[in-house]
Amino acid sequence: MPDRTRPVRIDDVIAVKTIEDSCFPSPWDMDVFVTLAGSEGCITLGRGKQVSMRVIENNGNVAGYVVWVDCSDTSEGRVLNIAVRKNLQRRGFGRSLLQHVFDSLTERGIKTTTLEARESNLAAHRFYERMGMEELGRVPNYYEDEDAITYSITL
Ligand SMILES: CC(C)(COP(=O)(O)OP(=O)(O)OC[C@H]1O[C@@H](n2cnc3c(N)ncnc32)[C@H](O)[C@@H]1OP(=O)(O)O)[C@@H](O)C(=O)NCCC(=O)NCCS
């Protein structure tokens, strides 16, 4: 399947923040998205670490986005954030975003990736399972008010 994603741009940030606010009880600050967009969707940190952000469009508008970090030194990736505009969910946008992350990590020689989801976020659990990820365990009080379930995949 062709990659339908592209790096985040500064003019995406308002749309991204609108999706973020509508999807999460504790949304990320705008600053994070501005910083990533200002760096063309990729920030290189020390020790082989890289943070990336891409968006996916529907009819020229941002439909969703994904943010992940990978570390070539440890050969690990971690999905930090993924969301699709509510009225565009269940149309394959999330799958395209996460598949991009898996492909990009594979290209960089990363072998495993993990992520956390709220215990109550059943849609996310079904989505990650459908993407071939496996439940790894629970992190008590990972969120202020809730445990996290950790998922992992070997690429
Ligand atoms: C999780 C999320 C990113 C999935 O994105 P999406 O674009 O709706 O997912 P897709 O359409 O690519 O779904 C792929 C498959 O995942 C599964 N899936 C996705 N959403 C599901 C749901 N609500 N219930 C059951 N299964 C679901 C299905 O098997 C689906 O395939 P199908 O539609 O052919 O049955 C989206 O629901 C979302 O943005 N949620 C709010 C933010 C969020 O919770 N992010 C995750 C934080 S951990």
C-alpha cells in the first residue's frame, strides 16, 4: 500500500491540536506540535534518538497524526501519540499512520516497538491488536487517573 502520510508542517498545527483536544482527556500542549512542525517533523536527540511526527490528509485537510520516538542505539521504538479525527475514524487512516511507523522503524533497523494505552480505551486496544501488536503488561497509575496497558510488536 502506498504511504499516504507526510511530515507535519506548521500550518497543520491548529488542526492537529483540535483533533488532540477532542480525542484525549489530557491533551498535549500546542508547543509540542509547534516544535515538531518547526523541525519538519523530525528532531534528532543525543544517543541515536529521534522523535518524528507525520500527518495523514483527507481531501486536503489533516485527518490524523502520529508521533513516535526511536533509538538506534537500543533498537527500540515507541509510539507516543496517534489520533484520527472523530468523524473519520474506522476508515483506515490509523492503520496507514501506524504502518508508516512500523515501516520507518524497520528501515532504521529497529526491532521492537511499544506503546501505552489507557485501560479503558477499548477502541485503541482493538486497533493495536488488529495491527498485530500484543499486550505486554500493565503500568499502574501511568496516567494520573488510570492504569496503562502496554503493547509491543516485533518488526
Ligand atoms: C485508535 C485510532 C487511532 C484508530 O484509528 P482509525 O483510523 O479509526 O483506525 P482504522 O480505521 O485504521 O482501523 C483499523 C482496524 O482497527 C480496528 N479498530 C479501529 N477502531 C476500532 C474500534 N473503535 N472498535 C473496534 N475495532 C477498531 C478494526 O479492526 C479496524 O479495521 P476495520 O475497520 O476494517 O474493522 C482512533 O480510534 C483514534 O484516534 N482514537 C482516539 C485517540 C486514541 O485513543 N488514540 C490512541 C491512544 S493510545
